[in-house]
Amino acid sequence: MSRQMTGAEMVIAALQDQGVEVLFGYPGGSVLPIYDEIFKQEKIRHVLVRHEQGAVHAAEGYARSTGKVGAVLVTSGPGATNAVTGLTDALLDSIPLVCITGQVPTHLIGNDAFQECDTVGITRPCTKHNWLVKRIEDLPRILHEAFHVAKSGRPGPVVIDIPKDVQFATGTYHGPKNIQHKTYRPKVKGDMDAIRHAVQMIGKAHRPIFYTGGGVINSGPHASQLLRELVKTTGFPITSTLMGLGAYPGNDEQFLGMLGMHGTLEANMAMHESDLIICVGARFDDRITGRLDAFAPHAKKIHIDIDPSSINKIIKVDVPIVGDVGHVLEDMIRVWKQTQPTIDKAALQKWWDKIAVWRGRKCLAYRASDEIIKPQYAIQRLQEAVKGKDVYFTTEVGQHQMWAAQFLKFDEPNRWMTSGGLGTMGYGIPAAVGVQMAHPGSLVIDIAGEASVMMTMQEISTAVQYRLPIKIFILNNHYMGMVRQWQELLHGGRYSESYSEALPDFVKLADAMGGVGIRCEKPSELDAAIAEMIAVKKPVIFDCVVDPAENCFPMIPSGKAHNEMLFGEAVENIGDVIDEKGKMLV
Amino acid sequence: MNTTHYPSAHIFQSPETHTLSVVVDNEPGVLARVVGLFSGRGYNIESLTVSETEHEKHLSRITIVTTGTPMVIEQIKNQLDRLVPVHRVVDLTVSGKVLARELALIKVKGKGEARVEALRLGDAFRARVVDATTESFVFEITGKSDKIDEFVGLMGPLGLVEYSRTGVAAISRGPEAS
């Protein structure tokens, strides 16, 4: 179907043809023609954010919770530069986004025009790909290509920069066609020889472990089902990265919890002592591996990843399988059924016995209190209160995020939205807005810290405007908790600039913004307050005043290996554990 | 690899020099993508040459000479390959049949015996004189990079003023396309 229309009309037509239902954006001079087209139609709902960073995070939340592509529309200059943090966040966490930016008219490009910036130059390193569209003839192709690039292969954000004169120009629009891209062809099917070899290794392993990540979630719910099938068939233990939580049920016996810097003892020790690591859609990043020369010294490694550049980047692996997790797992299960490898049950039982000992140490234990709310306790009570409910969680970044990852148990993928790779404080509120837009009837909770919340709290206003009853559950310890924790461990307890001075009264703030504020300071009142929060059908800021001194354990200090973890009880002699070299690391 | 602060197991691999041939769509920004990838991830560029090679297909060939440990070289190739406008990345060093040449223009100023010696050496290196005054020459020389290095070194004491090099252009031997 081809029609004559303006560039601005093409943008809306292409978004509609690509199935976009919600567009997060903020108007400005050089996107006015597109906003005019938004005004004239009803298929796409536009969500007016309060800052462009919020638009991108909201689209991330939307994309992460639905598996669809998130769509963003911002203006030139500051609109584009404000979006950069969100785009980088989406790139590091492989979230599919299409971000359309306005640009000054083509004849003004390069003249330092009002609200001009080199958008494609600035966003080149923080997008999967980007385009500056200088001719109306190229616009329809690029619009559809952008969606293809964003969602296929390893997903990621893309930017289309459209000068204002191109938005006004008239040309021929054509819908999405199934043409093969001339250069971009991601591989989804894994190499069968490698898969057979991997299945053989799995059959022979004595101390195996599945190490899974965000790639399983990105591959779709089907991949999570296949993962569950394979893990159940083998009877192996499984651990997950922060991004992968939910791909495997958190309450299952075989699940060892999250691994890495704040992962569980059992997960990290099992990685360290294993003889086979089956990495599924994860990327061996530094929060996971700790000290590289001591990482899983006895293990052979199988690595399934859709991105060839993830393989052998940090850790040299024995069997790389480039392909989509869903496709590869499907083939693996088929080969498994054909070849029926005999697992050494006795060895596996010994392995599980060992794991049981680590589990027995209950590494997440904390000292409970009747006087003051422990942050871990608050998350546990919250988890209890939402049991059986249709619930989605987002987080900000810091201690609260790690506690949430440790204590929340997810049964399904796409229920957990957090900023993993970039670690963006301020992610949670706008992400919750995006999630709630996609799931209007569900309970959406942002587990937050009082410092992170201050970074994007203007988006509460967005939530109020669109009647999105998001719950902002602040674990308020009056500190940038993770900064304070590192200062305590590494910098002699000199809490340089990590105290949250002059905090707002969050209850009044909620009130002023049109939401509902709840404060809770006593453990005995927590359950009732949480129940009230869930019952309210408006945006809620829940100011949960918690123990300001609590640290997040277990922890692998920087520069240490998986078997050199710190625990809550070890707090006193913690200063000695990190050497000078470790202080240099982040 | 230098991209992580953590001491890595493969840091002690010895670095190798590789010549990569990257066929890309000749579109705006494609060179910036390639160069940005190298600077952003801390890879080395020893030489970089780019020119359109197939006008009708809008293709350019970028020849990059880079150094790194085998693991880094593998990373560089994979990172280049996932750039959207990249058609293919060929490691000419691995395929083992690399033909690499460079062109240089070298300006030498001098009189008397030095001038005669420069001309004689130019002859020995098969350099052509493309500009001459009574007190200077400009030589044009092609060859492998080390031949040019050597010639430039010899011209040093004979009145070398300045020189300009094209960087390496490379292709594989034999009938097949690389």
C-alpha cells in the first residue's frame, strides 16, 4: 500500500503499521509537525512525560514488560541530549526502543541553529544504530528498518533524527515489507555441531550449573519455558543475573538465587566450584565474575548468546553457540531427547549435598528488629502482601535494588524491570509509568531509595495525569546507601556527600503532586501500611523509614573472587578484606 | 583486555598485528562508527585507509592495521561485524595471503653530494621523482610499510623536509574475493 503523505504523517503511519500503541514523548519546536499528526488521530496514545529521560525509561519499562518495541518522540537539541541517559541504559540492557528526534531544517544543520545539536553524532555510541533522514524518499524505509534493527538480533535502542523540513515534505509512503536488510542479518539458529557437543558435555558433568541472564527474557516467554524444561530434565542447579530474574521460578528448589557481587553464597560458590557452566543469554560482566583470574577455575564453559561479540570478550569459553536462546534451547532439548545422555546421578547428588551446606549458611540472614524497620524486612513484607497478585516491580539503583533482587521471588519473566548495565538512578519511577501504561489493571511497584527517587520524581506528575496508580515504595535510609556502604568499606567511614540532606516530606510531596503519601516508621505498623498502599487506586509515595546503618550483604568486594565473600556478621573486620588494589576498582 | 579494570587471564598473551579489510555501505557516518568503535573501546589503529570501491553498490573498503592480543583481535572483528552498515570483515592476516601496499610522497631538500645521494637511493628504492627544483625533490614511492619506513629513515640525514603517507591498502592474493 503506497500513499502520498507528508513526512510527519509517515511517522505516525509507520508507528501504527508497526503496532505501536503507546508513544512516550515531549513536544518542542522541531517535532511540531509530528505532534500535529498525533492530535489528528486516535490509534496511538501519547504519554506526556516531564523530562525526556523519563520518556526513554518509560518506554524501556513498557518494552521490558511486554516484549514489544518501546517508542519515544522528543525534540531536537536538549530533547535529544536529555534522552541520552535512557538510550545508553537501553543499550546496555538490550531493550528494543525506537526514539524519534526532531532536528532543525536540513539547510540549518551545521549552523549552530537554535536547539540544534549533532544528534546522530552524540547518540552514535549509545544506540544500536541511528539515522539522520535528509530526504523524504528515505523516510518510510528507514522508519521500518529502525523497528527491524531495534527488535531483532540482540535488541537495542535506535534513533531516527528527522529534520523539520523533511517532516513537512511530501512523498510516497509504503508499509513494512518483508525485505531482507542488505547488511544486517542476525543469526538466530545455533550451530548444530556445537549444540551436540554442548549436550554431550552436559551429560558428562559432575558439578554443573546453569548461569542465565537477560537474553532468556529477551528471547520471549517461550525461551523461559524451554529453560525450565531443560533445567528440570537435567536436575542441575541454576543461578541468574540481575537481568535474568524471572526466567526461572524464584521459589523453585533448583534455583540458587542471584549470583555476582551481591549474589547468594550458594550461587557464587557453586559457580566457583563447578566443572561446567552453561551460560544462557548472559555476558560474564564484571559484577558477575569478580576477579577474572580466579573465576570458576575448574569449569568448562558453554556460552549461548545471540551477539558474537559477547563471546570470548571477558571469559574464554570452550563451546560458544551463537544464536537466539529460544532456538538454541529448543535444539538442545531435541538433541537431549534423541541422545538420552546418562547423567551421573551419584555425582550430581554429591554436588547438591555440597550446595545444601552453602545454603545452610543462610547468607541473606539479617538481624531483625522490633524498633526499626530493616530494609530486608520491608521487602519481605511487601512480597508477602502482593502474593497471588498480578504484580510488576521496577527499581531504582543502589542497596534497595540489590535487596529487592535478593528477596523478591519472581515466577514469570517480564515482571522485573531494573537498570542493570548502566545502573541508572532515577530509572524506577518512569519505568513504572511505562509498565502501568502497558498493564493498566496490574499492581506496579517501584522499589526505590530516597536519593534515586529525587532524580526523576517529576514523573509522578505524569502518573497523576494519566491516572496510573504506581506505588513508589521508598526504603528511606537518608543515605545514598550503596555509596555510604562503599565509603564504610573502602574509605575509612568518611561519608563524603552521601547523606541525603534536606529531603522533602514525602507524604506532603505526594499530596502536592496529586497522589497519596504514606509514612511508616515502625515494624509493627508496616503490614497495615502496605495493605493501605495496595488498596489506594492512585499513585502512592510510600516513605518507609528504615535502618540507616544497614549494609547489603553478602558482597564480593571488588578485586575478590567468588569464594571470598563478605557477610553481615563480618562487618567489624571488613576494612582488612579489601586491599589497595581493590580500592581502585569500581 | 583494556576495557575492564580487572586483571585478566589473557593479559599476558602477546600482541599481534593484523590487517583487517572491512567492506561497508558508503553512507554518511560509517567511518565515524568504525573510528568511534576503536576509540570508545580502547583498541589501537596503526593505519586506516578508506575509499569508495564499488560506486554502483555504494560500497567502501576500509583497511585497518591494528594490534592486540588474539582475544582482542577477535573482539575487534566481532564488534566491527555487528555494526549495521558493515557487510563483512576479513582478517587478511589470518587468511595468510595478504598483499599490503602503501604510497608515500617524500620531500627532500639539499645540494651537492647529499642531493646526488638522495637521487641514487631513490633509484635503488624505485622511487619516482614527481617534483623537482634546483634544491629539492619530491619522491613518490610505493611498497610495503617497512620499505617506506626504511626509505624515509635514509632520507633523514639527506635533507628530509616532510612526507605524507596514504596508509595501507590491502587485498588477498589469488583469484578469490576476500
